[in-house]
Amino acid sequence: MSIRAELKYKIMKDYGAPAVMAFQDFKRRKPRPVPEAFGPPLETNKRLKEILSRHYFLSRYVPGVKKVAWVTSGAPVELLRAFDFYTIYPENHSALVGAKKQGADYCGIAERSGFSQDLCSYARIDLGHMLSGKTPAGKLPKPDLLFCSNNICQTVLYWYKAIAHELNIPLIHFDAPFVTTEQTEADINYMAQQLQDMIPILERVSGRVFYQNIFEDILKRSMETSKTWGAILDAMKAQPAPMTIFDAFGHLAPIVSLRGLPVAQDYYHILMEEVDARVSMGIGAISDERYRLIWDNIAIWYKVRFLATFFAERKMNFVTATYTNAWAETTGYLDVKDPWISMAKTYGQIILNNNLKHRLDLMKKMIKTYSVDGMVMHSTRSCKPYSVGQFDLRKAITADLDLPAVILDADIADERVWSEQQIHTRLEAFCETLEGSKFG
Amino acid sequence: MMIPDRSEYLKGLAQTGQKIMGVLPALYPRELLWAFDIHAAEIWDPPGEILHANAHLQTTICPIVKKSLEFILKDPDIINAGYLFPHTCDSLQNLGTQVKDLIGVSLPVYTFYNPKGSFNNTTIKYYRDILQNFQLTLETIYRPLDPEKLLTACELSHKIDSHLLAIHQARMTNHLSLSNEEYFKLMRAQEYLLPADYLNLLEQVDILDQPGESLKTRLMVSGILPPTSKILEFLDELGVSIVADDLLAGSRRIPKFSMDAPSSPIDYLTDRFFVLPPCSTRGGDLDERMHHISTRMKDSRAQGMLFDMVKFCEPELFDHRLLVKTLREKSIPVLTLETELEHHISGQDKTRIEAFTELLFDMVST
Ligand code: SF4
Ligand code: SF4
């Protein structure tokens, strides 16, 4: 660790980052007008921007001070936190690129270098970033370590292997067997043992020693943060719901990428307070919530604003989503008294690593408990584990619950896949059916 | 050498009352099924158009997944013991649960997880556990496993592997006089013949004492399935010989080297899994895969590489870029074709194959 780098990092952390945040805040002083269809925006949005910008900003000064790890969204990051890695989430970064409508540009870089256009766009964007250094976040530090788990998809393993090869850095992979009926003892022991096997490698890469008590504190914090996130999502059962799921897509970032850190824990307490207050005052995320919807699959990042407005104008609010729920669903399994086994249970059973019966039951439960009137499924070209099975899920849900549903063919971050005409036609037809079914 | 027709053969078997399980790609402990007297009939690219599967799967799903679902939806008589979905890729993982939990079939659906990534003692222990769990699953449906039967199954498997290794070796060194089409027909017959019948077939293969004529252009092929028969025929016409392969339906399912004869079946099956060549679907190391391919190319004196990529196959598409880049850096000519398993060969592909083989031919002549 270089003293100069550490000093610079400290100055940036204590003075540089606050100054930059204050400047950005000044630039944003004139808030964008909120369309009539929406209720008052969440105050916490400002805090969200601050902590994310700060995280990306500080990452530039991290090399030489902390080791940097690139991590997948479903990986058991608590273990890395115990070694004080500075974590970057390429999926989160790709979503950011997608939201800025720059996905095609980054994908193009990866494609021109030989990666197929048929690969997941999060991966292509990240590979495009890796090959060109381009990023809307200013600059991202190169990783010292890659940490991935196939509990969300096998794609991340192929993708991280490609980065590990290109950058010649170590890759730690957490193999999470897919849950076809239920986790077996062998599955759980296998995962728990893998986690323990990682300790010497992490000690070597980080140059730090593993302390069980530090790890347990992180685990506790992570568990508490996920529970708060779950409570925030629960609050959306209120009518009108205090947030839309499009808000939640944004507020999800800290639970994904800062999980286990005090900043995320504090952040969700603030958000929880605001959400609670809105519920008690009857403030809704949209001005006149008459229909409540469920979203399935990852967001269409480059169309979040469009979709939010389209539905809000029709008095339709998304009050729940399988995607946002993923970081709250299995938290209950975490147990500091039995960290390894409990992490195996938590991380092994997340929605994308679980069978479709589980997903069907979960969706039906969400539809009932959130008083949902209709379902929008995003069938994304990028993501096989999220999308294969959706046609039959829709069939089962519409048949059992008599719920109007629509499937939108699009992509998470590659805007070239969006077909304006087709999506409009489907959405209009869906809205008509929904209106007819509820009040017709 | 007479190779029975796949569907006729399986129909005949089913009529005898043989238990037949439909198995999806790619790696599974076939010996355990054999020990329960269950025949494994593999479903990779059944013939017929994709019609009904389109109502269940998006357009961006690979044709192997779609074709196998189309086959399953027909509820074919030849499959009477259930379906087995090994964990191969994200698409097959979901298809397994989709068929079992959402679509529903009249037969039982089984799954088998293949560990992913780099392997160590933890993985080895886990693989043993899952073998034993799979055995228990079969025991609850059928009967307690007869250890002797499992040992016999492993011995049979070992003999088949030994023959296949010898045949691969003979192919690489020109000691085999089979056309491309005949050769891959023979390789793929293991997907549906009873192991004893397949072994019998392999025993008939004539391995020449002396190397045959070696004028042909020599090619290695990589991908999931061998090129379609039209492409193989065309390569035969052009005088191109596929001398080695890195195919999931081919050499990636045969141990890298000859193993000791089995004495303890579970140990044998565990060892066998870990000595298979590197494979994208197991998330293996890229350098290791590249090294394996380079060695095969060298040993077979292949002059170029043909990648036959199944459309939308993520495991292969990710590795493909690096493999192509590395081969090109070594000045090895590479041709990539993309297939949706269609039975014709497009004019454009024909032209590309011709140009590619001419290039190889020129390289040999100069
Ligand atoms: S979008 Fe799907 S395929 Fe891509 S990284 Fe995420 S989970 Fe994996
Ligand atoms: S071709 Fe590729 S994507 Fe398709 S089933 Fe095989 S491994 Fe999976």
C-alpha cells in the first residue's frame, strides 16, 4: 500500500468527494418538473445519487490503497468485505450505461472485437468498457480480483473468465447448484466448503488476515440491510403505494453493490422512514393510482422513464417486481451463528437459481399480497435464466388468477432491440384489457 | 459397418419392453442408468420442424433446446422411463424445470447437476455426493442398486471409452478409412445404441496397420454438434478430412487419456468426470481449453479449424472469441459457421467453405 495513494484517497474521501457532491448538487438545484401523473418525488433520491456518485468517484483513488474486486450481483460479497476489498459491480455499471442509452455503443466495441451480438448485453457492455476504458462514471479502477457466482446465471462465469484471461488476474467462482426441487445437504455443504476454501486465496490477494468477528459483523449488517430493503418493498402493499417499482429499480443499487457496508444500512433506514411517512400520509408515487401491476424480469434501463410515464398517465402503478424482491427474499436464511451454512442457503436459493415452480408460487403470492391487477413481463434477449419459462409462467398465472398480462420483447441495456411499434401495440392492448377487466 | 437407424432402433427396443430414458445434452452418469437397466437415448437434434416449442420458448433460444422440447411435446412412445436434464447451460437448466413444473409431461423428469468452474477436492467430494444422490433417486423409483451391475456398467463404459480413444487416435494419424459422414455417424451412434450394441459396432471398426493416403486437407472441428450431414458430405466432396474434434457431442465426452479399469464404480465415475477434456459448459479454464485444442491440432496435423456454432449458444460464443484470436495469432486459418441445425447448406456457407479449403490446400501445396 503506498502512503501517497492512501493520503490522496483520504483527502478525496474527506474533502474531495463532499466538494464534488456539493457541486453536483448545485448544478441540480433547479429540479426537473415532475409530470402531473406522478406524486411528489422521493426526497431520498438525492441521497441515492450522492452515495452512488461518491462510490464511483472514490473508486478512482482506490488503487494502491485497497484491493479492487469486480463482483456479480448475487455473489456472497460479505466474505470480500471482511478483507476490505473495494467492490465494483459490472452489472450495475452496465445498467448505468444502459440507462444513459449508451448500451449499443459499448456493445458495439465488444462486438467489433469478436464477441457475439447474441450474448448478454450486461456482459457486452462491460467487455466494451474493459476493452476501451470508456465509462460514464469517469474512470473505473482495474480489478485485482474477480468474484462471481453462477447463482444468477452461468453467463457470468463465461464473462468473468474472459475478463480474467484478458487482464490476467485471479477469478474466484462460487458454484451454486441449481435448486431443482430443494437444496440437498450435499449442495449446502458444497457451497459452505467453497466459501471456507476461499479464505486463503482472499488473504493472499488482499494481503489481509481473516477475522471471524469482523466477518460476522458484516454479515449482521448485510442481513439487517436486506431486511430493511424487504420492509421498504413491503410498504408498497399500501394503497396508494408510496413508490413505483421504477423508483425501486434505482433504489436497489445500494443493496446490490454496497451490501454489508454501513452506508447502505444507513441509506435504507432513511428511505424506510420516508416511505413510512408517505404511507401514513397517504402520499402515492403516482397521483391517482387505480391499477396495480407486477413487473417480471430485469428493468429495460433505457426506457425506465418512458415506461414509468406511460403507465402513470394511465393511473397504473407497478407495486412489486420479482427483480427487486430478489435481494430481500432469502435474507431470512442468514444466521451469524452458522455463517457458512446460512450463506449457502441464502445465496443458493435466490430466485434465478431456483426452479420455476418456486417462481410461479412466489409470483402468485406477490400478486395476492400486493393486490395486483395486471402483469407485465419483460422477455429479455440478454437473460436466459430470467426469460426461459416466462411464456408458461404467464399461462399458469393468467389461468389461475384470471390476470391480464403482457410480454414485452426487449433487452435490458442494448437499446437496439427496442421496437417502438410492437411495444406500443402490445402495451395499448394490455391497458385496454386491464381497464376492461377491472371496471368494465 | 451397418449402423441402425436411430428411430427404427429405438422403436424396436421400446417394443421389447426396454426402459428408455430421454436424455438431454450433455454430461451425465450413463453407467448408473445402465445399472438400473435403463437405456439412455440422447436427445440433441431430433428431426422435424420446430412448431409447438415456439409457443413455449423465445426466438432467441438455441435450436437444440427448441428441438428437444418439440420432441418431448410429442410425447413419443419410444421414451417410457422419463427425461433426464443434465445441467449444461442456463437454457437447459430452465427447460428442465419448465418441462417438469410448468408444461408437465406424463413421465418423470430428473435432473443432474454438473459442477462448474475450476475443480478441487471440494468439487470432487461434491460430485461423489451427487452421484450417490442420483443413485438414491433411481432406487426409490426402481429397486436397490445391484453393485455388480454398476461395476459391469462401468466396465462396459471403460471398454467403449478405450475403443473411442483408439479410434480418435487412428483418425488423427490416418489409420482410419472412413469418410467424414461415416465417422461422425459412428460417433453419434452412441447417443442411441445400447452400450453392448455400440461396443459391438466399435469392435468392427477397421483400424489400419499402416497409415492411409495423407493427401487430403486436414481440419479440426469445434462446437457442440458435428457439422450437419450436408456439410460433411460437401467436405468429403472437397477432399477435406476432419481429423480431430473438440465437440461437446464428440471428444469432449471421452476421457483425455485411457483410465485404469474400474474397480470401485463411484470412484471410477468420479474420476471419469474430472478427466474429461475442458469444456465451455463446465466453465473450465480458457487457457486449459486452448492448450487442449492446440495439442489436438498438433497431434492430428490439422491445418485449420472449423467452428460450427449453434446459434444463441452462450457457453460456446463466449469462448469462441479467444479461441479464434489465439489460433489466428498462431497463423492457423479459422472458419466459423453458424447453424440452426437446418438440413440444407446455404449457398453462402458453401462458398465460404470452398474458399476456406482452397486456402488450406494452398498452404499445404506451398
Ligand atoms: S442479465 Fe441475466 S444473463 Fe446477464 S448477467 Fe444478469 S443474470 Fe446473467
Ligand atoms: S447448444 Fe449451447 S445453449 Fe444450446 S443447449 Fe447446447 S450448450 Fe445450451
